[in-house]
Amino acid sequence: MSADNKYSRFLQLITVISISMLLFVASGCTTTEEDGGNRGAYLNYYATGLSEHIDPALEEGDSGKQLINALYEGLVRLKPDGSLEKAMAEAWTSDEEGKTYTFMIREAQWSDGSAVTAYDFVYAWKRVLSPDTESPFAYMFYDIKNAKAYHHSEDSATGAGGVEIGVAALDDKTLVVELEQANPTFVKKLFHPVFFPLPSLLMQEKGTEGLNLNGIVTNGPFSIVSFDNQKGCELEKNDLYWDHDSVMLEGMFWKMTEDNSQDIWGMFEKGQIDLCVDVPQGGLSERLETGEVRTSPLLANYSYQFNLTKEPFDDIRVRQALSLALDRRGMTEELLQGGQSPSQGLVPRGTVDQYPGADFRLAGGNLLSGYDVEKARALLAEAGYPEGEGFPELKILTDEQSEHQYVAEYIQKQWENELGIKCVITALSWQERAAKVDRREYDLALSSWSADCYDASGFLKRFMSRSALNGTGWRNQEFDERLKEAQSNIEEEVRLSALHEAEEIIMREMPVLPLFDYTSAYAVKDHVLGLYLPPVGAGVEFKWVYFE
């Protein structure tokens, strides 16, 4: 994800990343006559931020992305075991260099009965990249040949002065995608809603009115029955969906209210709702201990980064000492109390490694030494600062939101108490902070990150020597070589081995200081089964939900 989007959307999270939606089911899976009559497995939902139009190119809200994921389907779909299910793509191949992919579009229909074609993907993807669309996700297409130039063209009518991007439909069922260079992770991000197709003929006829929820044409597990700004959105199982036999729900109703998390939790406790993904912070730690609330990984970490162009942070012993003097478990359990996990490396828990269901973090092990004040003091003394004597005032650059300042104050207190280092906290907006990082006007700066695809590479490659996102001043040739090997090798075992080696290098040298991994907290009744909270993408997957 781009630096701007990272700071604006993910650095504002600190305790539990919650999904702004609530799903609830009437007792016995039966609704009232007012809500649509007895429909068997018919679910009612709580949603926020929905409007009468839904646009995969523009939607940034959690509820909106979840709705898009329920209504549409792209080339692939992310399964609960972490593997990719063939969706609109019945099959695909790549050339020997890994630069050109050919997707075979399966026989599938839109909800109006028309065929889903390769041209629908070409239309939707070029629409995202059009300068006129102003999509915040256009950067996700930059792997494709000429996509960046097309997006930045001032000539929106032709795109990049007539330059064609590397996406073409050879016929109704053959989509060809040419990349700028080999990228084994390209297919892994195609489950993101921004890559979903749109009914091109309808869109060309109606424009954005074709995305109005009253009358919208979709190709996913569910279709829209009706939408009302006050009452909400009613969905039903899409019988024209190619995999409709796998969809167990008969329908859903997304209610739109202004209930706060306390009210919603009260409904859950009374048995009025079956799934709560907007758990209030108060009492959360106790509910986690009892198992009433569960957590699911998110591919996001909370970290700080050092400025290695300034003394004494250019000394690896100083960076290692500062890391060793932080009690990450105390931070998560005593300060945050939201189910977060202390970091064990730069890559958080939740990424797939080697085979479906495996975890990159588990395979790589714990690469961060535990809380060890004595070793930290010894390293600091070895670097020339016994008991912090002579160490310059350390400036901690964080976000202006109070939650971030709590973490900064925790760090400040530990380093002052354990190492004798005086710390000063400066809180800025993400724009101001990003500008200071770019100019290297900092000592230690907030540097959280979130993945765009279900892969470990995104957390590592931003620290390559020539990366525009590497504001640390750190350079390591071996690290760069391992990542280049991973980026160019289509053999998964070789690629993942190179990624693990790269992570080991950066954690030894410590230009970045991982603190904890984010999680989603949720509570679900025992009779609701098949629920999946993807660590990246839509947030909640409803395709496989069913009742016991």
C-alpha cells in the first residue's frame, strides 16, 4: 500500500482493529414479517457508512468492501486455509519468465443473466487506472506494464498519450496480463475488491448509475433485492452465481443504525445478535481470557523506525539495546489489553508459507530477542553510553492521536528507567510526520505497515536500498539480493526461503523496531459456523457461513 494510504488508514489504529459491521440473526434463523417473513437461514446485519452507490474502484470503508465482496467476485477468492480458490478464473498459466499471465474466464453469469467476459475485467481495471476515476487503489495495478504511466497521464481520454496498458481480452474467455517484470505475488492480490470485474456493457450505457444499489448487476454469491438509505440493504443468494451450491445462506439484510459498540455488545449478550465484530474496549481483556471474545490475525504490524543517518543510531549496538529494553509483552497485555501479539519479526502472523494453512511467522520463528535489560545496558555501555551517560536526547516522532501517544509514553518510560536515556515525544499529523521522515529529520518515527496481498514480501521490500519508502537510511546489499531473488523466482519454495533470509538480515541489523501485530476481535454464537475473517482484503467473508 502507498505510504500516504498507510499513514492515513492504518497508523490511526492502536488497540483492536475492529470491522465496522455487525451481523445478527433472529432466534431460530427466522425473521419477522416486517423483515421479510420466514426465510430460514436469512441473516440480518449491522453496517455503517453505506451509500446508495457502491464502487469497487473507490470504496475504502470496511462495510462497503464487505458488501462488494458479497456481491462481486474476481479472478480468485481467498479461502479460510489461506489458499486461493479459482473463481472467475477457471485456470491460468504464466510464461517461463513469469511476466505474462493468461487467465481463462469460466462460464459464469451476471445477475441479469448476461455472460461474464474477459472484456468486463479489462473495462474495470482500466477504469480504476483512469485519472478521472481518482481511485485510491490505482497503485495496486502498477505491476502491470504501462499501468503507472497510464494512471498519471493528463490525457484521460486516451490514457498515457495512447500508450496501452498490459491488459487485453483476446476473446470473451481469455484475459492476458503483461507485467513490467516477473512478480510471483501478482495473483495473490487479485482477491482484493479493486480487481473485481464490472458489467462493461451496462456501465458504458449507464455510467456510475450502474453502481446504484437499487438495480445493481453483480456476479458474486449474493445479489441485491433492495436498498433504502434509512432501512438498509436486502440481499439474497444469487442463483446465477457459478458456485451457488456452496452458498448456504438464503439471504441477508444489512440494517443501518447508529448504535455504538456498547449497545451492540448488549444485544450480543442478550442473544439478540449472533456475531459481533465491533467489540467495545471496556472489559475486552477479561472476555479474551474467558474465550467469549476471539481474535483473528490481521496482516498489519505496529512499529517504529530508526534514522541511521544520525548518531548514535548508526551504531547497531544502540539499536539492539533499545530493542532489548522494551517489554513488548507488557505493552500488549498491560497497556493495550486488546488481544494484540508481541512482534516476533517484521512480518506479522497470518501470512501463508509453503502450503495452505502454514504461517510465515511460525516457519520463521521468533527473530526478536526477549526483554533483557542487563544485555541492553551492556550493549549501550559497549557503544560508549554507560547507564545512558552522554546519550543525546532521543526524539520520538509519533501520531497526534492519543492512542499512539500512550504507546510512545510507554517506550519513553522504559528507556528512561532502564537505560537512563531522556526521550522527548513529538506528535504530528501523518502528513507532517511523513515529510520529516522523507527529510531524515527524526531519530525514531512511527512506521506501521499493512499488507495489500496475502504475502510476506510487502513488509520487507519497502526497506530495499532504492525504495522510495525506505526512510531509514539503511542499506544492505545482501538484503537487496535476497529480495530480488524472491521477486524474480516463481518457485514458491525458493522464493519463501529468500524472504526468510531477508527478514533474518533486517532483524539482526534492526533499522526498524517492530512492537506488536494487529488483530481483529470478534464474538460469535456457537450456531454460526463457516465464518472467516480474512487478514487482508474485505474483512469478513460470508460465502461459507451456515448455521449448525
